[in-house]
Amino acid sequence: MIAVWTAAQLASFLDYVRDDTLYALWWLIALRGLRRGEAAGLRWVDIDLHEGPLSVV
């Protein structure tokens, strides 16, 4: 069985971790559907902080 958070639960979690150094990662996983392995494998060269795209390779 897969547990899925409600919108209220997700909002509560993101509010709770707002000051966490990994907040951007939690946001990406929660709202853009990154899988744990994809998130763990991200490298700085995969992220363009100026233009905004992120490449999962």
C-alpha cells in the first residue's frame, strides 16, 4: 500500500522544513515528482541556477 499525503499534510510538512538546508530538495521531491534515487543522484552540473532547468541524468 502506498501512502499519499493530502494537500494539507504536504503544506504542513513544507512549512515545517522551510528553514532546513535541504528545503529546495524536499520541494522538488514533493511538487515535481523526483524519485529518491533521482534526487540523491543530482549533481551541481545538472542544475542551472540562473535559467532554472534541472536535468535528471
